[in-house]
Amino acid sequence: MDLPFLMQCTINAVVLASTYILMATGLSLIFSILKIINFAHGEFYMLGAFSVYYTCKIAQINFFASLVIAMIILFGLGTILERKLWKPLRDQELPTVILSFGVLLLLQGIAMLIFGEKDKAVPSAFEGKITLWGASITWEKIATILVAAGTILFLHLMIRRTKIGKAMRAVAQDREAASAQGIRVNRIMSLGFGLGCSLAALAGALMAPAYFVNPYIGVTALINSFIVVVLGGLGNILGAVVGGLVLGFIQSFIGVYLGGLYHIFALLLIVVLLVVKPQGLLGHG
Amino acid sequence: MSFLQIVELTKYFGGIAALQKLNLEVKRGEILGLIGPNGAGKTTFFNVVSGVFHPSRGKVLFQDKEISGLRTSQIAHRGIVRTFQATSLYTDFPVRQNIEVASRLNRKAGFWSDLLNTRFARLDGERVAETVMTILEYFKISHLKDELARNLPHGYQRILGLAIALAAKPQLLLLDEPMTGMNAEETEMMMSLIKGLRERGITILLVEHNMKAVMGICERIVVLNFGKKIAEGPPQKIQESKEVVEAYLGAERYAH
Amino acid sequence: MDRKTGIQKAILLAAVLLFILLPLTIVEDPYFLHVLITMGFSLIMAVSLRQILMIGQLSFGHIFFMAVGAYTCALMLKAGFSFWVCLPAAGLLSGILGLVVGLPTLRLRGAYFAILTMCYGAATVPLIGSLGFLGRWTGLGDIPHPTIPFLAGSRQIADKTQYYFLILGLVFVTLAIFYRLDKSNFGAECRAIAQNASLSESVGIRVTRVQVTAFSIACFFAGIGGAFFAPYMRILAPEAFSIWHGADFLVFTVIGGVGHVLGPLVGTMVIGMLNEFLRGYPEIQTIIYALALISAVFFIPGGLISLRFLIPQWIKGGAPSE
């Protein structure tokens, strides 16, 4: 195993990890603030990818602007859905899971209807590559990593420093106490949900040029983000980062050798982890 | 043979000791009260004794056999049944079914007899059904037998919680704040029901904030604070104890 | 009370007769029989899935156990075993696998368990596709038909009508067993655990044991459904076991209602008939499923079967009594 190959795999691992981290953070955010697992999370990834397809390829809008547009649109959609659908079912666990599955089907069905089933390709926004230690790395991959890292950093700072971030943490810790302190809990919950969805959308948007876009990519993304939160714990950013990196490296290095058996491996991994340490490798926060 | 023996019981959550080297004995046939300010460790104590948590250190012995670390259902099989502070009911079942399903420990028919509806299972079922009616009549709620548990007024819900526990044929009952939210009249009724249970040979360990009730029915009281036992004795002694008053006042001060 | 059960029994008998006479008299179109047969094994999947819902858990991976049953049966049939040996063997293998999976995982709280089931449900297709002895992506073909041993040689179950009666029999047995389960103390304990697991532990119900037993039984019947599926389809391809087909069963069960054994029957029939109108429009089908699920959750949480309590009022023609 020579250095360029190693380098290549590593870069790929980090690129993959970037999307996983974004997805998992979104999932964790929704979980900590609303205490629910959003099974429709993958569909926002898919819609983010489609958004970029239409803005970038069809409307020829700048890639970075497309990313922002995707995030804004899906933030809005997420917020509306939370307020109309999830809010009335608050605190009912089983109906909420069924609901999120229904939303999964709904978004996917609408995507199938409007966008069609055929694979769509989004062209690379960046030309060219650089060579590092013998491996060739496209600017696109670098951009993906930087955007993801930047977004996570921004999110982390927002949660730590801003008023809204503090409000979110308060609601995550104790809803009633937060309400007593005058925090508008419903608003924060909608906000948190929308934010989580926009992170998924960003992940999908970033990965759109790398793979094909079709209505079915959401489920794989969902399963992967489940693996990440099982690995790293649900409810904290650090866990998502660690889990995302672990999964990214596993897929990049071992996935090449395992091929189809990768799924069995991932499955066994999840089962073992869920049983041995349900809170994930880092526990949850 | 001792009845319930707590030996050096310690329970840590993270770095915090919810229970510290607790030593306690419950004698057969008594009504023992467990009091203390909020956060003193009373619920944690119940959780450890009933198997929800494993002790970090120390042991729980029931009738000289160690039960620390057993699962809750196994502990129930040994004869210890516990009620909960919050809903201790099956909200979607009618009252009668609440008691029926809680009669698991009263049933003799096994899985296959039950499934195949053998004669043995049917007869066993009839016997249990009679016991269920007896329990309902004892608590004077048989007229409510077809009402959904969630539709009952609060006081009746608490009584139902007690009836459910009784259906499990306990030798030792752990009652977790059974009189929460009850008015004076309901509290009186609950007190006499609990005394009645003792007459039937059930030992009772009671956690309760309602001091009048505690002093009224408990022969002995143990006071916890910060996971440690700070006083023990008959109600009179506890009421006059300086440490107890300070503990509660101290808690009061922190609360403000 | 007697009159009520008398009427119920009469309706039941009429329904059974209807289903038996249907293919012999009115319907001879093999396609229609195919639809009914599909409803049949879907029903077995749906009603077994219902048992998992009865203990308060949700499984997106039930299709995995159907696949286990299907491939087990297929391989055994090809190896020369009689179908009547393959059928229980497939069920047993699925059931045992259910035990192995359920034991460590059922104690997980609702959403975590659901996540796990979705993961192995989604892994089913790639798993089959990567295993050589299961035919990888080209599939497992030439699965022989079941034979009924007779004194004078054996008859094959080969045409649609014969398969119809086979599945009818299996459905009947399955429904009867789950009905009996519901009425037993075991069934009551399942429902109790779904409502309040800690209280159940407290009064001596062995929660884990009940959950694992219910789950294993559900997986057993999923295996039986799969075992029928194999010879009926004659070829097994991995795509047949995708998580989307698994989602179908969930939709049937939730829409039909969990409160009664016949709930999944209602769901399977209603959605099944709807599917016939939507043939060729998978997107609309998906959207309708979605809307049906969401509506059910909001408006009829007990599913369509829970509407049966309103029937007496409709018959009387008056307003609801409450």
C-alpha cells in the first residue's frame, strides 16, 4: 500500500465523513431539541441534491449560492412540516415514528412524481485538481470538506455563544424549565427541526456532483446517518464528528475490499454497538 | 430470619452518591415510613430494592437471600412489589383488566396451557377472575370495573394502583408516594386501606411527603438526607428530632 | 352477548364460504387469483408484523425474515425435500433467527429498535445480492412446485387455483393462531407491556421473555409467508425483498388497525384493491400510502378496524351515542 493510495483513501474518507457528519449532526440536533428521531431525514438530503440540480445545472446559478438556496428551502419546508405535522403529535412516540415514515414516503413519492425516477447528473462546479503526496485531489472534494467543516464550526459557535443557541440547549435539557424562563419553546423546536433538515440538505447538495441524483438516494443516506449516530452517540456534535470519520474511513478503506459484504459488516457493527453501548461510543449529551 | 435487610447500600450516578452506605432493616409485618427532603435518595432507594438499578456497593437481602442485581420481575416473583410515583396503571385497559393482567403471579397455567386454552387454563382463569373481583370489592371499586383506567378520577386511580400491586401477591409492598394529589378525605381512605393491607399480612415500606399520613400509619420511620440515614425511630421521636427538622429546613433554604 | 357472538360467527362462516367458492365459481381469471394470492401472503406478513406492534415496537425489517423463510424453502425444495417439511423448517429458522435478533435488541427503547430494524431491513437486498449460494443478483430459479402426497401417486400444486387454496389454508391457520394469541393471557400481557413496561415488570410479568416470544412468533410466520412465496414465484430475486416491499406490510397493518387480528386483513384488502387501480403509477402509489399513513395517525389512530365500534350506531341510523 503506497502513499498516494493511502492519501487517496484518506481524502475520500474525509469527504464521505463530511456528509455523514452533517447528516448526523442534523439528526442529533432534532433529537436533542425535539426528542424524536426523524425517519424522513434522508429525504431532505435527497431534496437538497435535487435543489442543487435545478439551481446549478438548469438555472446555472453559482454552486455556493445553490448550496445556500438548498439550505434555505429545506429549512422552510422542515419548519412548516414540524409545525403542521409533528407538533400535534408531540410526546407520542409510536405515532411520531409512523408519521416520520409517512413523511418519508410522501417526500419520496412527490420527488418521484415531479422529478422522475431517472438518474440525473450534476456537473462539477470546479475544474481541476491538485496533487498532494502523489494523490490527485479535485478542488471539489476540498470544497466539500471545507464547507462541511465551516458549517459545523459555525453551528458549534452558534450553539455555544448566541442567545438562540442557549435557548436551544435549554429546551434540549428541560422543556418546562425553559418555558418557565420565558423561552418560546414551540418556536425553538420548529427552528431546531428546520435547522436539522437544512444540514441534511447541505449534505445532499454537496454530494450531488459526485454521484447521481434520483429520488431513492435518501434512504441510503438515512441508514448511513443512523450508523453514524450509533457509533458516535446521539445528541452531540463531537459524537457526530467522530462517528462520521469512523464510518468514512471504514467505507473508504475497507469498503473497497468488502464490496457487498460491507452491509453485513455494518449491520453487525450496529447490532454489537447498540447492544453493548446504546448511547454510542461517546454517550449522549 | 430477617425480612428485608439493607447492608451498606451505596449507589453512584456518575460522580454523585445518591445513596451512601445505607443500613436499614424492615421487619415483617410492620409499616415503615421513609421520609426526607427532595433528592434525599428515597426514589433511588426504591429503584435499587426493586431491581431497576444495580447497587454500586452493598447488598439487599430479602428473607436472607440476596436480591441485589436481580431483575424487577424476578424480585416480584420473590414477593416484593412496587408502585410508582407517576402513573401506576394501564390507562387503556378497563379497571378489571388492570387487575387481571397484574395477576400474573397468581396464575398457575403456563404458556402452552394458556395458549391452547386447556381445561386447566380455563379453570385457573376462573379462579383468578374470582380473585380479581374480590380485590375490586375490597377496594370498593367493583362498580367501576368496566371503566377505562384513564377516565377515573385521580383518587380512584391511586386506589387502582394499590389494587394492581395487591394482585401481584406481595409479601412486601413498596409504595411510592401513594397519596400525591389527594385531598384530606381521600388521604384518610388511603390510610385505612394501607392499614387494612397490613392486617392481611403484607409488610409495607412507604415513601410519602404527606407528614400527617406518615405519622398516622407508620410504626417506625426512617429519615434520609443526601443518601444517608439521619434518623430512625417511632413517629414521636422523629418529630422531636433536631437533625430531622434541620434537614428539612436546610432543604427549604436551598429551595429558595 | 350471545346474539352478538352468534351474528359474528355467521358472518365469519359466510366470509369463509365466500373465499372458498370464489375461485371455483365467479372468478376464473388467473390474474385476479394472483391478486388474491398476493394479498394472502401479504396478509400473513401484515398480521405477524402486527404482533410486533402489539408489544409496542415498530419493525421496518420484517421483510428480512420473509427472505430467510423464502430462501430456506427454495433451497430445501431444490434439494428434494417435500414442501411440507420445508414450510415448517423455514418458519422455524426464521423464528430462531428472530429469537437471536430479538433477545439483545428488544430492550432498546422504541426509536432505537426501529432504527435497528430499518438497518437490517435495508441490508436484506445487498446481503442476498452478495451471497453466491442465494444466486446473487440473477436470482434463484427453478424452484419446484409443492406436491401433495396421495396414496396413488402425488399431485402437484401448480396452477393458480391450487396455490390459492394453499394460501387460503395458510391464512386461515395464521389468523386463527394470532386470534388465539390475542385472547390468551399472553396477548393481554403483550398489550400491557406496550402500555406500561415498568409496571408490568413490577407485578411479575417477565417483560423481556414476553417480548422475545412475541417477536419470535412474528418472525416464524414471516418465514412461513416467505416459504409460500418461493415456490409460488418460482424464481427468487433479491429485489423482491426490498425495504419498500417491507413498507407495504407496515402500511397494511397500520391502516387496517392494530386493535384486532382482522385489522391487517382490512388494510391488506383495501390497500390491495387500491393498488390495482394504481398499477403502473408507483409514484402515486407511494404518495397515497404516505397520505393514508399520515391520515391514519391523525384521524384514525386505531386504523380502519377501529371504526367497527361505530357500526351499531350506523345501523340504528342515529347520531353517535357520545
